[in-house]
Amino acid sequence: MFRNTTHAFYAELKALVESKETVSVRGVELKSGRSRFIQITSPRERVDMIPHLNSNLFAQIAATFWEMSGRTDLRFLYHYLPQSLDFFEDKNLPGNGSDYSGKTWHLSRTLREVARLLNADPSSRDAVINLSNPQFKNPATVGTSCQNWIQFLIRNGKLHLNVCIQSHGIFSGTSGINPFGLSVFQEAVAYWTGTQVGEYCYFISEVHLNDCYTDLAPKVLDFKKPKTLYEFGFKPPQFSTPMEEFDIILSRWFELENKMRQESFKLTNELSSINDEFIINSLELLYIYNRHLHGDKPEQIAELIAKLPPNDFKLAAVEYFARLWNNREVISLNTQERDYFNYLWQTKESMDSYSFASIFELLSILHYKKTLVYKNSWKKHGEALGVFAGISRKYDRLETMFTENVKPTADESVLDTFADLAVYSTKYLTYLAEHYPEMFQEFIQPDSAAEDLQTYWHNEGFDPTSKLLTQRYESSEQWQKISSYQGCFEAIRDAYKQLEDIFVNQDWRVSDRRKCSLSADLAIVSLHYLVLASQQEPENFQKFAEVIANL
């Protein structure tokens, strides 16, 4: 189970590189993986920013609307994606002979039929689309067409998408439709059926690594980033076009896209009749891309990008042109955008060193992945029997290690225990924010990084709380004075014993600001231990970090 396609891609690529299976294709041995099942929990997080992969969101947008409209002209795709010809057996260049993809369906109409079926019977299992006709290809011909089957399924108010794919090249995307497009179709049907977007699950009969990407795969994995742009708080534009209006909007979309190819065309004031931010944003991006093709200078392109809403589409545009121009300074960025790109553009050398903030980012990944499995079990039994009990278990484990010289078990290293204590203590702060709002408000008052109180509630409050603790750590020298593992444990013991005293000898139900300060100290010192470990045991810590990234 993965949060988004970026996390899934890295895991599948790693598995493929390590695979011992191969398949012979036209005399070439390719690494392959059979019967792969992938489950995505947040399919709207559809923009992938993977170093060295050279993603092109403009082409993904164009391909998505091309597929949805049922168009068959490769000439349209070729404008944004010249390699689109690689996906079809007919290799004629646009304008020279055949300009036909071989599609026989109109996806927009089919999606509306699916929505009508599900509106009539939300429990139906019959909302199935075959995206390509059964066919037996001539094995002597070169081609990458595949059979795709998709099913829309409503359960518990959420629209899930299940996909079966015959074959998939992990870099070239030979499924015929990319996950980006499929997630858009899922979001559209969810909107038309009044449901939330659920999971996106796909089964791939065989995934393979083409020989031309053999050298690229290890490089991509070597520069893997544990966090995506979505962990930095960026959101996707939302689809919101009613089903009965979609054909009109789709026709308008292609009308404006066609005009963009004329150098004199200006998009200004052309979008006033459209009230869908996904449709609008997609046109804005293609307009920027066409202005680039018309020869606009980087400064002009940068000015257009700066006007985009601060979402995932804008970040993809920034990354594309910064890479194209080999210049990361032309486009002005706000603080949030700059923080993300500083992270994305870290060199391999700087990635091997860890700061307090970067380790908290790593623990954010750990927290998210464990939350997918354990959900709210950490607070199910309340503050004393649930939350504090969890902290106590981790402290007791550390105490036996440091005072009785007991070695950690094979399934939980000392780094794991400190990380868990940091996570549990941070989660306790989110609990306090929700259940003792006035007390928590008083606690965060001195910190300029503090946000609205509800931002810190529930599992979603983990990242905002981590930022609060990071500022607390960086604004005081008291933590940096702790220079040994033993010193970390002693500081943790002092904080824990005071917190324990509140629960054992006092009325723990009352609002006591010490709960906030002591749990913050537990989280900060536990994480400071990890900072020391990253400096004193870099190889061991790197393995620890890789385990979290690959959970």
C-alpha cells in the first residue's frame, strides 16, 4: 500500500532492479516482475517529481484530454509528446500518411455511462470498461500496445478504481494510459456520482525494465527522495465540471488548445466561462508550454508560471523549465515552494547528512506509513491507558538498554525505539491540542511558527507539530549541549519521570501545561539522539533511513 504513485514507483523500480526474473523480447533479456499488485491510497496526488526521470506534465495533461475525448489523431499528441508514436505499431509521422491510433472507443461518453450506472445502483460491480479490443499481434512487429481493463466500484461512499494491465515498461509506460490520466478519470466519475475519491489499485501481469534504462534505474534509486511535494502541503487542482456540461467544456478546451498553437493568441480573459480549477489550470499549463515553443524568453515564461496557483501543477512547471534551462533562479518562488525545491534539489552529498528537520521529515514518512496500518489505535483507549501507555512502553525499553545493558532485539533496534518515542511524543501533542485547546494555545503562543489550533489535531497534525518542535529545537542551544547518547537518555529520563508523576501521583485529567512542555522535550531529545547517531554512525543510520523509506 502506497500513499501516491511516486512512492509506488520507487518501490516497484527497486523490486525490479533486484529481481532475478528475466524475459526475452526480440532476443534481448529484460528484467521482469510477474503479477504485481499496487494499491494507492491518495490517487489525486498524481504529479511525480522524480530526479533524473525527466517528467513532462504538459504531455501527461495533453494525453489525458486526448484519451478522454476519444480522439484518434496522433498529430495532436505528437505536438507535446513526439515519442507517442512508440506506443502504436503504425510509425507514420504526423502529416505523412496515416494519423490514427487504432482506438475504437470514446472515453468521455463511456465514463458518463459508468456514472449513470453507479448513480442508479451504487453497489454495482458492472462499471467496467475495456480500453482496447482483444487482438493477437504479429510477434515479429515492434509495438507496445496492451490490454487494459478498468472497474469503478463504490463502497462506503468512496469511488475506488481497479485496473488490470497486460504489460508495463516501468520507465516508458507501455500500458497505453498513464496513472495520471486514470486518476483524473477516477476523480471525474467520483464528482459525477457524489462520492469521495477512494483507492486506486492496479494489477500488472508483467512489468519489465527495458535494456536502454539499465544504467538509469540505479541512478534514480540512488537519488530517491523519501518525501514528495504533497508531504510539503501542496494540493492538486480539483475537478468540478457537472456531467451534463462536460462535452461543452471539453469542446471549449480543445478549441482553446488549438488557438494556443497560433503565436498571436493570448489566453487572457478566455477562461471566464470555465469554473473548474482543474480544467483552467491544465489550459494555463499548456499555454505556457506553447509560449515556450513559440520562442518566448525564459523571463516571459517565468512571469506566466509565477501567476499560477501554488499547487502541484505549478511545481511541475517550475521543475520542468528549471531543468530545461539549467537555471533554478529565473522563476521566483514563495517560502513553501523554496523549501520544497531546496529539498528536491539536494545533492547526493548533502543527502547523506541529516539535520534535525530532515530526520523529522523521515519520521513523518514513518508516521504516515504506520498510520495506514494502525490508524487511531494509539489513542483508542484514551490519554492514560492509550497515549501515555505507548510512551511508557518505549521509555521502559530504553531504560533497560541504558541501565541494565540489555541488547535491543532483532526486530527493534535502539534507533527504532528512539524514533518511536519521538513519534509517540509528537502524536501526544496532537492529542493535547485537540482535548486541551486552551492549554495547547498557551504552549504554542511564544512560537512564531504556530498555526491555527485545529491544524495540530489528529494524525494530520503530525507535520505541523513537527515544524513547531523543529523551531523550538533550533531556537535554543540547550539541546545542542547534549553531546552523548547517555546524555540523551538522562534528559529523556528526567522529562519522562516528571510526566509519569502527573499520571501516577496527581490528577492527570486536569489541564496541566507541563504535559505539553514535557512531551515536547521527549520528542526533541529523542530526535536529537537520532541526529547524533547520523553523525557518529552514518552507515548504520543510513540503513535505518532506507528501511523507513522502503516500508
